[in-house]
Amino acid sequence: MTLRCRTCVMPATRPDTPFVDGECSACVSYRKRATVDWEARQASLLDILDRHDGKCIVPSSGGKDSHWQVLKLLELGADVTVVTARTCHLTTVGRANIDNLARYARTIEVVPNMTTRAKLNRLGLELVGDISWPEHCAIFTTPFKVAADIKVPLLFYGECPQEAYGGPPGADEAKQMTRRWVSEFGGFLGLRPSDFVGQLGITAKDMADYEPPANVDGIEAYFLGQFYEWDSHRNAEVAKWNGMQQRLPTAANWWSHENLDNFQTGIHDMFMQLKYGFGRGCQQISVDVRAGKVSRDVALHWVEANDRWQGQYMGYTLPQILDHIGMDKEAFFECQARFGSAV
């Protein structure tokens, strides 16, 4: 029987998520929000913007959170540049939402060699059970490189993941994304870009897009969710009102407004469930339990019925995704069996 948080439905198998008296760290962090002086937090944000003459970068996928971040910063008078690192297998909805956000702020879209990207998807799946490894790497490298290139040394990411979803003690208080934070929580799963060189014909030049930038001194990166109470539903409503397309990507998701840009996300979530005992839907519905939007009993029933691969994601089936990354079913099922024993 799966041991789950007594408040939400997050299992104790989630990495770096300690339980105290049967409650996960995400629920503990959520209660702490009521004690935060949010007005003082906003004042400190305005000070940061003033130090940089209002010029800032929002690393973006074109999703609900990116829309809210950009629109909020524009409301504060900031001069916003959106930086989008192309995802692994862009959906039609994802393309439309990137273009929609470009209606509000200048956008720099960085597209790597997509043949190399497909190879990295396959290798990430085989080596660490994460088809999205190169996407996660690019999220933490590309915006910093652009910041150095265009000399805008201020970035705003979205929520602090350890505050919103759980993490080690004290990690929920981080306001800045430091080098240490990226090394600890960046999702690289022990792999470095250099580890891929020589595999499937990948060269050091191919991996240059994924190497951390060397000239990051003076660049500051913050979590905007540490200055305003993070609310995914508010973000989604604001984004929808301002033109973002939304749809339920799969029956395994609880929300219809998240992770709409990458056909491969369902495979990422499948392996997350195999390795750690929970999928995207479990994480989403746990957020809503904390906020009082749904009861724990209803959430538990939904997770037990739906929190697994549903045969397609954003209309793409497993054979279509495997064909994109050059992987046959036999190799995929071998990965599935190997990482499925990790829980």
C-alpha cells in the first residue's frame, strides 16, 4: 500500500520531499504562505527592477505561467524580453501560444539542432529514464546565455518548485536561482552534456547548446512566485483571457492548462510514475487539495483511477513518439521494465 501525505495525495516516494508527522513538505510550505508579508515582497521586487532599469528576461514555454509572468511584469512597468528554448517535439497548441505571447513582449526563440535533440531524448530515456532531459537542461542554460549576449542580466523564472511541490527543509525559502540551486535541483539526474559526446554520433560541437554559459557573473535569476503568492489557476485564467489556447492533453492530467507544448511530455510523466510512484495528475490535484478546491478523498479516488499513461498525449501515440526519437518498441519496453523496478 502506497504511503501518502495525510493532507494531500503525494506519495512518500517523491524525491527530496520529507514528511513530518505524515505530512509532505509541500503542504507545510503552503500553510506558511499565510504568514508572508506579500506587500514587502513586492516592494523588494520593485527594488530589484529599479536596479536594472526595469529590463528583464522571462524564460518561457508560452504556457500559462509564462503568460502571467510577462503580463504581471509589464503591469509593473518592466521592459520584458521573452526567451523561449525550443522544446523537444513542439505541438500545434504550443506553437500558437508562443506566438500569442509574442503579441505582448519581444521574443527570442532559440532552436537547437533538432536531429541532435531527438538523439538526446532517446539517450536520456535509456540512461536515466527521462526523455525530457535535454529540455530540462536547456531551461537552465539557454536563458542565461541570451542574458549574457544581449546584456540583460536579470531573469524571472516562475514558481520555486520546492515551495510549490515539496523539497528539502529550507529549500522553499529560496528567492534566487543560484548556481548551487541549479546543480541541486536542475533535474540533470547526474548527467552532464559531455556524457553524451560519442554516443549516436553526437559531438562536442553538438552539445555546445546544452553546456552551461561561462560568463554568468552578474546575472541574477529570481523566482517570481516568491514575490507573489503562486496560483496556477489564476495564471491560467489570465493567460486564457489574453489569448492562450488550453486543452486537456490526456486523461492522466487533472488540469487542462499545463504542459501543452511537447508531445513527449506523456512519456516523461509515464517514467516519473514508474520511478517515483506518481504522475503529473497526482502533483496537480495535490495542489488543489491544499487550496481546498477538492477533497482528499475525491483526489485519492481520481489518482488511483487515472494517474498513469493513457495511450496518447496531445493526440500523439507511443509509436509516433518513438518514431520521432528513433527508438524501437523493444528498446522502449526494456527501459520501461528497468526503470519500473525503481519504486
